Amino acid sequence: MDCDLLVSCKALAAVRAPVEHGFAHLKNWRVLSKVRTDPKWATALVRALLVLTNREVAR
């Protein structure tokens, strides 16, 4: 690989990793599989779960 491609691959991996970890954490919250409600409420639920996850990770 040339240097430019290597740098761009590393930059892409650095951006993708936190997103993929976030989705992995959300899959652990089984309550999300049972959400059959207003998307606005589901968004608020996901945000609250993200806050709790971030607090747990920061400990």
C-alpha cells in the first residue's frame, strides 16, 4: 500500500471503531428489541441508554 492509502485507512478505522462499539453496546440492551412505539420516544430511550453506558465505561 502506498502511504496515502495507509493514512486514509487508519483515519477511516479511527472513525468507524467508536460507532461500531456503540452499536455493539446498544445490542446488549435487550429492551430495544421490544420497542414498538413512537420513534421520538425510542430516540430518547437510546440517548438515555447511551448516557448510562458512557457512565459505566468511564468508571
